[in-house]
Amino acid sequence: MSGTALRADAARNRRLIVDAAREVFGERGLDAPLDEIARRAGVGNATLYRRFPTRRELVTAVFADTLAEVVQAADRALAAADPWLAFAGHIGFLCELQAGSRALADLLTARIEPAPELEDLRTRAYDGLDRIIGRAQQAGVLREDFRPGDVVLILMANAGLLARTEPTVPGAWRRQLSFVVDGLRAPAATPAPPAPSREAVLGAMTTLAERLGCG
Amino acid sequence: MSGTALRADAARNRRLIVDAAREVFGERGLDAPLDEIARRAGVGNATLYRRFPTRRELVTAVFADTLAEVVQAADRALAAADPWLAFAGHIGFLCELQAGSRALADLLTARIEPAPELEDLRTRAYDGLDRIIGRAQQAGVLREDFRPGDVVLILMANAGLLARTEPTVPGAWRRQLSFVVDGLRAPAATPAPPAPSREAVLGAMTTLAERLGCG
């Protein structure tokens, strides 16, 4: 093969592996067997290990893939006409990502150790969220005391609910989320207790290493 | 000692053990060492094992103790003048019980295998909740589509949030709960997705045996 064909082949394999990993991690958690991922991707184990020498690199690639989707969703929300539906829809999108994947449920609220390929995506995902929240508050439809860190708390509560109700009560999270979201509309019925600091919220976010440690 | 004195002594020891167990389970989970409970209660291991031959019997006694408190709280809520504050206060009481005890966080939403000493308390706790909800809905202050089973979902989400934020962000649950509770006020801003059936909610509740199995 020519160099170009080799590169195209490598990119194709990488894509197959990341897609398969996302599925398998979603079904079985971040400690799923790598063999199963190679099998699902239709590549040999050697190819998988050459592309992703450690589980962590593979998890990072899957997470980058998800973050790219989150960024796209934020862009769509910011282009939508209704600031409230944009906000509520984006929160719903994040919770649905969690519902669709056992691995993502907690990964979405994990701190990722420095990983250059994630930094830009991560910044764009957070910026998008800030702008969705700011726009809804400026339009007077989202309660003023809501903070971006509250999204982390919502996702952590959703992850806990998912762990306890899926698959026995599929969709229970949608009902609970509808109550939460209704409670976020302006004007707030009651002032919320003070928001935790950004540092405190970051402190509650487990690291990817901890996640991998506990499977 | 006379028979009466013996019985008084036994009752006193039982009380000391249950109080200590509640503390220790709360701090260390339901798989906490029984030796530590005996030590904290100031009784010998033999006394503890005589009163509670299995861990399950001790957990059941601790849970009965908690359920009795829940029943008392429900009675207080039903005696309160304001149906909304009574409802919101009772939900807050349940979430605070969870926050105060690692063991209770999930035990409150566990199905308990038939245990005669729990049946009556359990029925009274559920009846109290039904009446608190019914009263608030009749007064037009609680959204009409709220169901008693939704309290189970709220407590499961709260348990998940507590597991992820305590002790790094103590009290984060209060903020999240304030959003949820604001979303429960009548009139509902948006109709919630259909409530899961009572059977489905029961199916999501782990059994005490499962809880003990996974520590």
C-alpha cells in the first residue's frame, strides 16, 4: 500500500476500534475486556494494542468522541430560537448520553488528567454550557441562582438514579429530570442554598484514574 | 438479679447495641465490623451475638429504629398547618436521614424481606407519605401528577448524589433538592412523563440481602 492508503487504513481501524469501545464500555463498563472490543471492531488484538497501548488511552479516545458530540449539541442549542428549550434540551441531551451508556454515566462528571486531545473539546463544551445558561438567564427564563456547577450535580444525581433504576425501570430518569427542570424555571419559587464553589465541585469529580481503578 | 431487673438490663443492652450499630453502619456502611459495634456499645461480643445472631437481624433492628423516626416525622408533618411546608419538609427530612448515614442512604429505598417487626412501621410510614402527598395535592400546592413512587426516585437520585459528593461537597444535596422541590409545586410547568408502575418501582428497589451482599 502507498503511504496515503496506509494512513487511511490506520484511520479506519482507529475509528472502528473507538466505535466498538464506546459500545462495549457502554454495555459493560470501563473495565470491559479489550479482547471483546477488538472482536467487535473486527480487528486483531495486536492492532488494538498498537493503536491504544493502554486502556486509559482508549477510554480517553472514547471520551473525546463523546465530548465532540456534546460540543455539537451545545452549538445546536445556541442556534435554537427558544432559550428555555435550548437550555432544557441540552440538559436532557447530557442526561440521555448517561442513560445510553453505563460507562459515560460517571465519565461525564469525571476530571480527566491532562490529555492534550481533550483540552480543546472540554473548553468548548464548558463554554457552550456557560453560554446556554447565560442566554436563558438573560432571557429571564432560567432562575438567576443557577450556576454551571449545578449541571454537574444534576448529572451526578442522574448517574446515581440510573445505576439504581436501569434496566428495571427504564426511563425513570426522564420523569425525575422533568421535575428538576421545572424547578429551574424563572422566577425561582424559593432561593436555593448557596452554590458550592467551583473548586468544591471539581473536588467531587472523580478522576479517570479512580474510575478505572474501581471499574 | 430479679426477672424484672434482668429484662431491664437486656432491654438496655439492646438499646445500646442498636444505637451503636446505627452510628457505625452510618459511618462505615452495612459491612462494618460487628466488633466495632460491640466496642462502641460498651458490651462484650458475646452479648451482641446473643441479642443479634446475624448481621441481618442487627440491620433490621437499626432500620426499624429509623422507620419509627420516619413515622413520627410523618405524624408531625400531618399536624403542621401548611400542607406545602409539610410535604417539602418531609421530603427534606428523608433526604437528610440519607445524608447523615452512609448505610441509610440506600437502605431507605431497599425492599426488606418479610420481617414482622418492620411490617407495621413500614405500612405506617407509607400511609403517612400518601396522606402528606394527598393533602398537599388537595390544597392545590403540589403538582397533580406527583405520585408516592416518585419519592423513591428522589431518594435514589439523592443517594447517588450523596455517594458522589459527600464529604467533598457537604450539603450539595440540599441545593439539588431545592431545585427538585421547586419543580414539584403546582401548577406543573410541563407535564411529567408517565409515572412508572408501583411494581416497576418495587422492582428497582434492591433487597436487603443484595445490600448486604455488596456491602
